[in-house]
Amino acid sequence: MSVSHKITSILPGVIAILSLSACNGILEDIYDTPEPEETKIYGFIAVDDNTHTGRIYLDATDYTEWHYIDLHGKSVTTAIVDAETPANWDLAIHRYDAKTNGGAVTESTAAGFGMLPAISSIPEEAFAADEWTTDKITVDMSQMMDGIIRYAEDWYNPCLSGWLHVDTSTMPPVYTLSGRIYLLRLSDGTCAALRLTDFMNDAAVKGFMTIDYLYPVQP
Amino acid sequence: MTGRTTIFLLLGLLLAVDAAAQRRISGTVTGDRREPLTGATILVKEIAGLGAVTDTEGRYELRLPDKKEYTLTATYIGYFDAKQTLAADHGGVLDFQLNENPTLLEQVVVTGTRTPKLLKDVPIVTRVIAESDIRRTDATNIGDLLQTELPGIEFSYSMNQQTSLNMAGFGGNSVLFLVDGERLAGETLDNVDYSRLNMDNVQRIEIVKGAASSLYGSNAVGGVVNIISRESQEPWSVNVNGRYGAHNEQRYGGSAGFNRGRFNSMTNVQYTSIDAIDLSKGTDNTQVGDYSNIYGHSTLNVKERLIFTAAEGLRFTARAGYFFRERNSSESLRDRYRSFTGGLKGNYTVTDKDDLELSYSFDQYDKSDYLVAGGRDVRDYSNVQHTLRTLYNHTFASRHILTAGGDYMRDYLMSYQFEGNGSHIQHTADVFAQLDWNPHEKFNLIAGLRLDWFSETKLTHLSPKLGLMYKLGSCSLRGSYAGGFRAPTLKEMYMNFYMGNIFMIYGNPDLRPESSHNFSLSAEYMKGRHNLTVTGFYNIVDGRITTAWNQALGGQVYTNMSRLQVAGVDANASGRYPCGISWRLSYAYTYEHIGKGEPMLSSTRPHTATARIAYDKDWKNYGLSVALSGRYLSKVTTDIYTEITSYEKTEKRTYPGYTIWKLSLSQRVWRGVSVTLAVDNLFNYRPRYYYSNSPTTTGTVCSAGLSLDIEQMFKKK
């Protein structure tokens, strides 16, 4: 097949593709393309053993799920709300809510993990333990517009859950990240530093939680 | 000396005497703001056929045969005639300054008939907002302008502070917005992006209330708003302008145009921005309304239009535009809106009786989310429309016009509200014809029919129109019947959206089109410098499309609603005097009626009015324009559902009425230099509670603006 013949045979296809592309708009390249969620990895997506830091990425879009994070074993287990908790876990995330496994949390003003205060210098009363709640863990929003929201009775850590403030007085709600680092003292006495860096995926869908951590924090 | 030589000498002497007796008169014809009027006519009353036409700088020159007293009249479309008596011994310079005619009856309009026609001769009631009115209001976009100028129009907020229109009971998707006759792609909550329609380089706006689907097809149910761009008149022109106001509101614009030989070009750039408005400021209450903070935003609008006259009667217009808006809706996310526009149009005057227009138009409207944290800009909505159009006019018996045309549109929509961020395509096509019959100078009949076809619904729809006009002395009576319709959109047919992770909204491919019957009667009285127009209208609207809760699906589904009837009266009175004072008073009454026992969910205010009194005067080196304008909106009581998943219970809600006044002062301080100062919300109105239809004012605010017409600085005076 001659070159000119090849070009002639390809040309209609090229024109068709070009015209189709122009038909459906121009300058698509000025936008960023989000990665498909199905190709994404969840859980501990980055772990640096040298600095003891890492990043956890969760799909917490489902109102009916808790995501149990085991900082010791670097694993995440997802379970339905009201279901039995896994054997080993340190904190758990439901949408933007957080609870701990018998731990306590305090909010720090440190700008980074390298600037944390000594744990021993923080007064005991600054740490907040979990509370048993009946009106925090939302499991059914389908009748929210009618003022009916179904909640699960569960533990809830008000301090750690303050990493994202959701103002529902307006529609749609206004989301504000605190940007703060939270110090979580686990039941075994070790301590973790946590910061919620994002609550959306790269397609701006809310409920995808990106948490940076340092564990264990040097006492 | 021979006899022949004697005759030549005598003739030469006579000619010399004649030349000595001639007088050369020259001068300029300018408008209200001393802008030169190109193409104005100067006529000499005493000598039929003697006159002159002004050039592009408004200059004229003519020669009078002797030194007698003459009366010269300057005329220009849209302006009052000016008459001056030239004394017997006067020669040299005679300048005219014309006052704009506020009634605009001599204005050429196109929207009601799709052919150029004088406003006074159009059988379809058309309201024109002229360039001078636009300038007076100092409006940035179409929303600001329409609310200031017309009663019965209200822009408020729907969910998420998205702008929503109500025009005499009709929402944004029932009023068709056009720019030079072209539709706009894209919508948010059933409204086009009104901030795309800035008032930079607009010559006039034509508003036809009532159905107009026989000419414009789908969406022209409640009215058509057509924005007509201005062509460059000067050989060259450059303008820069800026305005600063409360809440750090900034507006900067610039334009450059030329009009040379076969080319006429105009380029406009405008940038606006405003900070967030804290509605609770100055109060001890953080919950001052449905919302307490108005998002800050910025816009950039660039447009270019190039006209090439290839030959006499053959003209091509190319245009391109880019629009960008960013809204700071949260710390982590900004909403971005863009449009890319282009088009090519050819106008060919085949004979003095036939003209043909062919055009191609492209419009793309994108929405994207800018994620501040990662600096990513992710598009989740794109509407792309390609339109081909042809329009043919034939004039017969020198006074009747037959118009025929057709359109094809490819409508592509990708949306986050479709399953998997998918897309759908619809093809639409139509043909239409209209007869403009003028059997007598006092009587005009217009009849039209249009057939529309939509590929996705396999819908064909026929839209008729009949209009009559009868002139009786200073009075013009108009009556019309028009059919309107709105085809289901791709969004309404295919939506599959999990609304805020709360409930689903489903599209419905089986939707019927909305259809309407519009009846209108109008009387216009014009005497001297006063004009009074009263219009009564009645609309029957069937099959309105909205969402309703579906128990079986456990979500909302698009569905057709029951019949709505809308009736009302528009009244408009205006006057303008040579001393520079002008006034306008407009009132609209709207009454909506729905079936017995059904809730009235619309929040159309029954009584609305706008008023303006202005003083405009120009001297040689100074010009002054002062305008006081106000708008009144009455309170309205409506039904709202108490539950979204059950349409059993409703409760009454009353939205309070309000009045807002604005005072503006514009001064031309030197050649082409204008300074504008404005005080908005003059009497410091502040809502007790900010509903979505409350004005987002926090009290009296001021603004200051400066405009420089560079070309004026280089003109000889």
C-alpha cells in the first residue's frame, strides 16, 4: 500500500474523529481528568517507616459504614454500622465522624508533625474521650428534607470529629477543614498525630477522606 | 466684440454674481452627550431637495443659493428633530444637538418579527431598552438592568445561590435569552448564566413578553429577551473604564474598534470581581436568613466581532467570545464556569425585494470544580450547541413581507447529573414561515407558523401566531395570539443524580412538552413628548415540567404538572422635555391561577413598579446626567410543602415587599472623560430576614466610576 493510499484511507477516519471531537466541544485539555475511583487504592496508601509517617485514603461516602483503622498493623477494615467491630483497631471513620478504641484526643496548634509539643506537657484535661451518642452517626439521609434523619447509637469523639466543620444551616452545607493536627492517645498509651487534609476525591465528590498520620509520636 | 463674445461675458458675469450670492453653511450634529451622529439628515425647509448628510464625525456642509432667511431641520432616527432658523445675513457654522426620543418609536427592532421594522410599526408589543438607558443604569449585566428598567421581573436565588428568574410568572427556562438572535448553551437550575450577558458594547435590548415559539421554537413560552450588539461607528475608537464599589466590587473594561473601508471591528474585554458579602454584619445575629454569606466571585468576558462587507449587499459577520466566572463557594472548592463562543453569518441582499441570511453558531458552556488543595480543575458539565440557520425575506407589493427559515441544532450535554458522568446528544430541526401583511398604512396583520422536531423524544410541535395592529390617530392598538412550548431537555429526560447523597432525582424520557397559549391586547398613545402604553395578557400553560416525589422509586422524578393560568396588566408612561428632564413610570400586575385545591407554589409578586426621573444636559465642555430610579415589589404569599417526600401538606409563607432607590450622577468633565458616582439603596433598606428572594443588600452603598473615550480626545472641536 502506497503512502498516499494509506493517507487517503486514514483521512476519513481522522476527519470523522476530529469533527466528532469538535462536535462535543473544544479545549478539553485545559481541565484535569480525575482518576477513576475503581482504579484507586484505599487504606494506607503511603507508609514511611523511617519517619513513621504515612497517608490513609478512605472511601467514606457510604452512610452505613465504619472504616476501622489499625495503626499498629497498618490496615483498614470496613464494617456496617451496628456490626461487630474488628479485633484490632485504633480509630474509625464514618463519613466525617471519628471514634477511637478507648482512646482520647486533643487538638494541637502545631503547624507540622515536626513541631508537636511533648505529649507529657499536655494536661490530662485537654484530652477528650469518646461520648456515647444517639444523634451524631447518621445512617439514613433519605428523608432529611422532611426533617427526618435516622441515626445509629454509637461512640463518637467530638474533638477528633472537629477536623471538618459542616455548617448545615445553608443549602448546600458549608464545609470547613480545621487544618489542625490532632493527637490521639491510644488505650495502650502510645500516641498518634492525625491531620485530615481533604474530604473530597479529585472529582470533588465529598466523603473521600485523606488523613496524614505520624505514629507513634515520640513521648 | 462679436455677439457671441458678448453672450459669454454676460453668462460669466451672471455666474460670478451667483457664486457671490451663495452661502456655505457647515456644522456638526451631535446627540445628548455631544457624541457625533453619523448619517443624520439636514434639510432646508424652503428648498425641496436641498440638504446634506453628516459624515462619521457628525459633520455636514451645504450651500444655500442666496442670503435669504432659511429654516434648517436636523433629523436622526431615535431622536427628536431639531429646527433652527438661519437669519438672512448669517453664514458659517450652525451646530445641532438632538435629544433622544425616549419612546424609541423610530427605533428599528427585529425580535418580534425577525425582520428589521420600526418599533411603531411592529404588531407584536416590544419593549426596547436603549443604549442611553443602559448607560444611565450603569448596569454590569442583564440582571441588574432588567430589574431596574422593567417591572414584573425578579432575579432571586435558588438553591446554592444560583440566580433564578421570574418574569411575569415564568421561570428562567420559559424565557428565551438571545444575543443577536443566538441562543445560549448551558443552564444551572433551569437558568442560563446571566453573568455572561454583560452590558459592554450593547446597543439595545428588545423584550417581547408572551409566547414567541412561532419564530423561536422551544423555551419562548413567557417571552424573549434579545441583546443587540453595537457596531463600531467611529473610524477608530478606544475606551477604558473602571468602577469601584462596596464589598470591594471592581469592574474594569476596555474596548477597541475600527470602521475602515470594508471592515468594521469591535473588541471588548471586561473583568469584574466582588468579595463575599456578610449579611450578618452589623447585627448580633449570625442566622440572618436562608443564608448569611453571599459568595464572592469574579468574571472575565472577552468578545470580538468583525464585519466584512464583501460587496454591496453582501456582508459577513464573524464573532468569537470567551467567558470565565469563578465563585468562591468554599475554602476548599471554587465553582468555575466557562463559555467558548463563535459564529459566522452571511447576509446577502439578492435584490431590493429579497434578502437571505445564512449562519453557523457554536456555543460551549462548561462547569468545573477547582479543588484548592490539589490545584486541580475538574470539569463535570459541558453543553455544546452547534446551530445552522437560514432566513429568507421577500418583500412584495412594496409593503408585504414573507419570511421563511429553518434551523438545525446539535445539542450535546455531558453532566455530573447523568449516570457515570455520561453524555447525551439531541438533534433538533425546524422550519417556519411568517407573513407580514400591510394592506393599509393604518392596519397590519402578521401570521406565522413553525414546526419543530426533536430527535430524542421524536416530538413534533406546531406553533402558530397571529398579530394585528390598527393605528387610530395618536393611538396604536395591538392584539395577538401566540402559541408557546418548551420541549423536555436532555437533563429532564436522563437525569440520574444522587442529590447531596440524600435522595435520587430521576429523569423521565416520557415527558410531554410544556405548551402555552398567549393572548395579548395593547393600546399605545403617543402625543408630543409623552407616551402611554397599557397591555393586558392572559396565558394558559399546560404540562409544566418539574420534579415530584415518587414513592415507588423512592426519589424525585421529572413530571408534567397541571394547568396554570397567568393573567396581568403592564402599564408604562414616559415623557421627555427639551430642558433635559425625562421620566418613566412602569407598573405590572400579575395574577396566577391554579386548579382548585392545588397548591400555588410560585412566588410571583402581584404588584411591581419601576420609576425613574432624570436630568441630562450637555454643554460644550461639560455634561451632566442625574438620575433617580426606584423599584417596588409587593409582598407575596405562597404555599410551600412541609415535606419533600409527601405532597400532602403545605403551609403559607409570606415574603415581604420592599422598595429600593438609586441615585446616580454622571459628569462629562472633559473630552471623552466621564465620571460617575452612584448611591444605591438610597434609603438604607435592609431585610429583617434574608429569604432567597430578598435583595442581598446590607444598606446604603456607594460606587465611583471613570470612563475614557480616547478617540474623543483627539477630535477637533
